[in-house]
Amino acid sequence: MDTKQLEYIIAVEEEKSISKAAERLFITPSALSQQLKKLEMELNTRLFIRSRHGMSLTPEGNLYLSGAKAMLAVKNQALEKIRSLDPKQRRNAVITIALNRNFYTFFQTYIMSEFENRFPYTELQPVLVTDTSAKAEVLKGNADMGFIIASGVTASSLEAIPLQREPLHLAFPRGIEEDLPQDYSFEKLIEALEALDYISAPLASIRNADLHYLRCAGLEPEISCYSTSYAHLRKLLNRQFAYGVIPAGFIEETDTFAHVPIRPAAYYTLEIVLGSTLFMTAEIRELILIFLRIFDRENGGKSMLEALEHG
């Protein structure tokens, strides 16, 4: 049953005639009769009886009609409230957020579910984009917000709220370190790595950033292969045939490769970016707070690495 059926029964009761009600509703009498029969079959009871005075309600129909009028009144009141909202507030009844497909499952599980529990009448709508365009979608006005990994290599005019910062390490075969003097310099390490191949990061959105950081360190990488995830990157690095860039949080005590922080220091930052025309409603503020709380590591929040690998 939908609200159209409620309108049908009210029209028939008020007009006392199928034909007049149909004319009022801009449908054919046969279509209205079919809808009435369908409703009576759903309810398993007769709603109207015919007499020489026209259509009249049965006791069951009268009971149903009172409920129908109450439901339509609630609907109309809600529509009036929506129409009376400021246009900017009404626009944020749907909040769009651009994100990479790698983040979607994590976002749906930890962000969307909590937000929808708090604001069931506001739709949080993900805009799934390619690896490099989440920020661009916000800049173009196609999304209110963006959930991204930022490298700091390129500047942006968007307002950004950092959620977590992850230092990057240069990972390489342990045999390279063993062949260097005990107090070797970073420059000597770079010279030793020049002969090795490079394993690229899993996400296209950060591969260019990694290459930028390596070039700043003095390396011109020869790409051997592309990893499919950071877990895969760790596995390849542990085979000790090439070097790579890996977030410090992915390194485990059982890893056999050697590693040092990249110099100059380099980081990935998980952040949300806000559109320049975004109207800050209570729902938007709460959504930002949910992001901050989910990724608050000091209070047991999720790691950005979970977001990177979840999806």
C-alpha cells in the first residue's frame, strides 16, 4: 500500500462515486475500481457498499478511512516543514562524500552506519570515484566532502581536516645494510639501492607521491612490479629482491627486510576535505566528529591502515 491508495479511498468517500472520484484524481474509473479492489484484497475486507445514494463506507471502511486521513495529515505536515526549510539546509538533507573504492567498505561499516543511526532522515551518499579524483570531485562541486589519502606533494585550495598522519619508511633487503659500515650515512644507503629494482605502492593515488619522495631522497626508481595491497607489498619486500616505500604502521617485528625513515621526512595523511560552498549544518558537524572519533588512535580508534586495506 502507498499514499496514493489513501488518496483514492478518501476521494471515493467524499464524492460517493467511482466516476466522480476518478475525474477528480485524473485517472480512469476502471483504474480506480481496480485499485480499490486491490486494496480490499490486501485488507481482506470490504471498504464500500453500493446503494441508490452512491458509494458508502462499511464499518471497516470507516475505520480505515480515519487512519488514512491521519497518515496523509502527517505526510503533508512533513512536506510543509521541508518546503519551509532554508534552501541551503534542505540541500544537506543529502550529504555527498567522494571516496576511493578501496575505502568504501570501511566507510560503510564504520562511518555510514553510525551516522544513519543518529540521523535517519538525512541520506549519506557516497560518490565512488577513481583513485585520483576524490579531491577533484569536491573541487568541481560534485560532492560536499572527500575522504582521501593526502601526500602533501600537491597543494589544494580546499579546507582539510587531518584524521591521522603516517610516517613513510624506505624498506630494503637486509643484505644491503650488512654490506655497509656500521655507522653508514643515508646517502651511502641511497647509493647502494641504485642497483636494485623498486616495488611500487598498491594505490595509484599515492604512487606518484612515493616516486616524488624517492627522487627527493636521490633515487630514480626502476619499477620491478606493482603490489596489490600493503600486505602484498610486505610479502614482496620480505623476499629481499627489491626496495619500496611502506607506511611505518605496516612494518611488523617478524619482517626480515631492513628499513629507515625516508629523508627528507615524508608522510601520508588521512583527511577529509570540505567543499568551499558547504553549509555547516548540525548533521555535517556530527559527521566530521564521527570521522575524528573513529580515527582517534589515542582513544582506541581505527588505524588509517585499516581504511587503506579494507575494501
